[in-house]
Amino acid sequence: KGRLPTVQELLDFKTKETAARRISEGIPEVEEVFSKEEKARLATANVPQNVYENITKLLLGGIELDKIRDILRQAGEDPALLDRYDRAVGIETIRKIPGAKASVAEKSKLDELLEKL
């Protein structure tokens, strides 16, 4: 219970839930999300590609910002990267992408998973 799950653990959980048909499929792939201009803005903001890809996966999966900051901290990354990401591409823009998860039921399942770890 003392640690937060890694990005991969959260994605594995989402995959298992989708396979069990408890949540719907359709979360867009990260490469489908950003234009070349947005990738350039992220690079200019000094947000490494692996970090912005993981932040995007978490946002599309419906993970709350405070939890993303905690995950960044635990991964040894500066939580301010999330703010730079927001200024570069806009978190709300990402959350509005069709297929992005934001329902209360799914968030409660993720919260349940986080509490068990």
C-alpha cells in the first residue's frame, strides 16, 4: 500500500479490465494524439518523449493530476513536467479526445487498485 503503481501496471490493469469487458476499449494510441507541432512544443518545453507519452497514457486512462504528479515523483521525475506538458499541449485538450476515460465508475476502479497496492 505504500507505493503507487507504475504506468505499466496501470496500463496492464486497464488491459485486463477491457479484456474482462468491465470497461470499454478505444483509448487512442499516443502516436495518434499529437501533431508534429505539438511534439515540437513538448520538446521546446523540455518534456522528454518517454515522459510525455506516459503522462498522455495516464490522462487518457482517466488518472487524476495529483496521482500523475505522485507517479512522476516516484519515477524520479520532476512533477513540474506535468505543468510544462499542460502549457505545451493543454491537459484539458487531451482529456477531450474521443476515447479518453473520465467516468466516475472507472476512476473508482483505479482508486481501488491504487489502494490495494
